[in-house]
Amino acid sequence: MKTAKNTNWENYQKEIADDNYYFARSCIRQNFFPAAEDIFLKIIRKELGKNIFDDAQQTTCTGIAYHSGIIPFETTMTVVARQFALMTEAGFENFVCSCVTSFGIYSEVLETWKHFPEKEEEARQALMRATGKTFEIPKNLVHTSDLIYKFRKEIASRATFRLLDKHTGNPLKVVDHIGCHYAKIFPEKGVGGAEFPYVLAGLIDDWGGAQVDYPERRHCCGFGFRQYLLKSNRGYSLSNSKYKFDSMQPYHPDVIITNCPGCTFFLDRWQYVIAEMEGTTYGENGYGIPVLTYEELAGLLLGYNPWDIGLQLHQVTVEPLLDKLGIVYNPEEKYKGLQGLDLGKPEMPEVLRCC
Amino acid sequence: MEFLKELQKDIRYIEGLHACINCGTCTAICPAAAVSDYDPRIIVDTVQRATEMDIIQLLKSDTIWYCGECLSCKTRCPRDNTPGYIIQALRALSIETGLFVESRQGQKQLAIKRTVGDHILQYGYCVYIDEVNTDMYPEQGPVWDWLSQNRAHILERLGASYKKEQSGTLRNTSAESLNDLRRIFEETGGTQRFDKIEKHSAQKADELGIEFQTGKDKYFDYLYEGDQK
């Protein structure tokens, strides 16, 4: 149901360039969901026919270190300046990054330079002294989920599957979780703003699913930067994810999608931990609730083989979702290498049901 | 050193503190306040009314290290304050002055420097697959053990560029790029902050009688594992 409140997102629109992007990778997404960024590139290039450059010279933006308090903002600003210099050298003006922490970092640096031009000058001089590089400010800065949002209708028109339960014909119930730094720092830089972000909700609407509106929908996944990075502080992260799971469970979601690599990881792995520690599972029949990135979901609906897009690397089994979508898959291929190479299988958790 | 004056120079302090009306909205929505001894309203009010002694107490305290930097407080503050930014300025000054080792939470910055910090300069990434195992990160679960044991084959199947000198997922960062990062850290105070963390931590470890070397030594375990080990 549309209300005055939940249509507020319509006031928060942003410019998303139509083509020719410089792509910046994510530290967390590459490591924990190592096929996700390549699916994104494949969709942008092959399905949508757009030009996107994957640069071998880029590095981390240092965002995790900055938000953990171990490096100065000046260091982060200058590393960001180097990324912009690489974009400039490659002949691009539109910068798209895969990480939500990075998106917050790039946005924060650009806003800081607007309000404190002397900081931009300091970063320019430091970059020149350190590397001999110079740069142009991107004309357009977006997150990768913004591109999937922009082209969501084109993706829907090419999709083999929709977010419908094959057995009942009903829309699948989809939880959207937006990484905090996508819009909480600068609401005007996110599609739909911070309180009613539409960047993933728009995918759910146009791909046939039903949004799940639950009390803790906007609560942080609990990354907490330094809090997760230290085993002795990690209870912070687990507690906040559990807070969300307990809040969403009464709505019986079929799948969770997120736009932040860290959130995808935490909402996947903490379900495993809660199951093993407390015996609680949040999905049906002892399974967890599958957690996908937006590009993994797009890939599935476009008909990509789930095991070619890395879904075997989620700790929460995705098969219940595949079955609902009516996707035919070969369970024997799940844990194989190239040419069917036998790689054994992961151990099964004691409580969380996995395939 | 005049601590308050130093704090007021920090751009994050300048942007973070306007006029706090003590409404408590930040505390109500704060994920850290829900699970630890942390109250952003009190911290902002303390900084706003600050005396030199108040600031020193904060810099030596555990509480400034409990924030998770989600920055939900920035969205919700009705007066445009950002408690998370004020925390960044306090943490930076705590390290700059060496007072971070006076709190158990502050001491833990060494463990973060020796993981994420060192990874940046060694690999070009904050996180790197070869450094993640289920001993340090048990929540990774059995699927991570399977990936670790078969990483070359699995990453090849998924089309990654693991250990390769080319673009793509998990490629090697070039020597030129790593050198750029190292030079940027030297030029902008990153290296100096790392050195300060190491230097003050060595003194604290000596005071506590815990072996201090490099990498994942006994002092690292003491900080990283906490009371669990």
C-alpha cells in the first residue's frame, strides 16, 4: 500500500549515467562472493551493451581502515584521489564502485572538498608528490546497485524467471537490506534517500516480488568495522544481525537481498552461527533464509547457472529459493571444479540444514 | 598539548558538532548503544561542554571505541550533528597522544593495524583471502574451509584472476600500485600513525609483561581474542 510516507523516496532521485563507467572493486565482495562482480560486469556488458572499464591498477579505497580509526582522513582522501587519477588516465568520467563503504567514502571525500577546498588542494599536492598523478573529479559517482536499479526494467524484459513462487504463483517475499553508508551519510545521494531507500525495493517491485516491511528494516547489519574485525568485539555484529532476523522472521521472507558486500556476508554467516549456538533457524524446514547480492539475484533471474555465479559459497543454502523460482539445477555440479573436477564437499553444519 | 584545541582543529569535529540539544535520538537508534556501555548523547554533550580534563578522560576511555561507524546518527540528528564524526576525531587524537593504550578497547587498535592496516600495504586490499581462516573467523563456517582448501580450482571455475597479473577478481595488485600506496601513506600521515600505534603498544605490552614482537604475537592474541583465549 502506498502512503504519504513510503512514497517519500520519490523526492530523492539521483543522476545515474547512461554509459561508459570506470569500475572500482570491493575488498569484501571479491573475497567472500568472488563471482558477484563478474556477474555484474557481464550483465552491464553483455545483457545491456554498456561500456565499463575494469582497471588492473586500482586498489582498496582504505575505507575499512579509516572507519576503524587506524589511518588519517588525509590518507584516505589521497588514495581516493589516486583512484580518480586512474579514472582520468583511462579516459572516463563516470565512477561506479561495488562497495557501499567505498561509495560512502567517495561521497564523503567529494563533499569535504566542496566545503573545504583547501583539503582538495592538500590531497592534490600529496598525490602529486607521492605518485606524480593528477585527476579530474568524476562527473557522475554511483554505486553498482544504482546501475542495476537504473536498468531494472531492461533486465526484467530479458529475464527467464520472475520473483514468483512456482508452486503457488504468489510473489516471493523479499527483504531488502541497504548498507548504512549507501544513504545514511548523504540521503540525497541514494535512490529514495535513507528512510525509504528504493534502490533494491525497485528491483523487487519490477521483478515481480513483494517487499517485506518489518520493524528493523533500516537497522544496521552490525558490521561495526573495528567491532567485527576483532574476535573479542564480534558480539556487537552478531547481536545486531540477530536483532534484524528476529524482527523479520514473523513475515516469513523467502530471500534477503542486500546492496552492501559486508551486509550480505554478515546476514549469511550469522544465521549459521545463531543456528549452531542456539539451535534457531530462520527459514523453512531447518534451512536459513537465503541471502543474495542484487547482481546474484539478477543473474539467477536471467537464467545463469547458480553454481557458475558462486552461490555454492554462501553458507546458507540457496536451493529452497531455486526450487520456489522453478530454476532447474544439477546438485552434483555444486561443489565441482572446472570440467567436473571433484573437490569434495564442505562439512555440513550440525544444526543449520544445508545441501 | 592543549587537547581541546587540538580536537577543535579536526575537520571531523568541525563537521560533527554544531549545537546538541540532548534529545537522545542518536542514542535511541544507535546499534552500539544497544549492546555496549556507549551513549553517543553523553559523549556529544561532554565534548560540547568540554573541559580539558573531560577530553583527557574520554581519550583514555573504552567508550570512544564502542561506536561502529554506521553513521545512523548522522541521518537522524535533528540539529545536523554527527556523533560518529566526533568519535573519529576523538579516536584520532587518542592515538596521536598515545592515550589509546590507557584503555583496553583502545589497545586493540594494534590488532586492527596488524591485520587490515598491514594487508593494505602488502596486498592492496583491506581484506585478502589468504589471510582469512576459520581459526580467526570461525563464523566463516565449513564452506570457507572448503573454499580455502580448494581456492585455486574454485576461483578458476568462477572466472577470478586470483594470483594473476591482470584485471579481475582477486588479481595481484601490481608493484607499482603498492608503491603508490606506500608513498601516499608516507606523505599523508598514514605511516606515522602506524608507527605510533606500534610504539605505544610496545610500551604497554612491556608494562603488562606480555611478549611483543611483530605480526600475530602474544600481545596481538591478547587483544584480538580478548578473554576467549
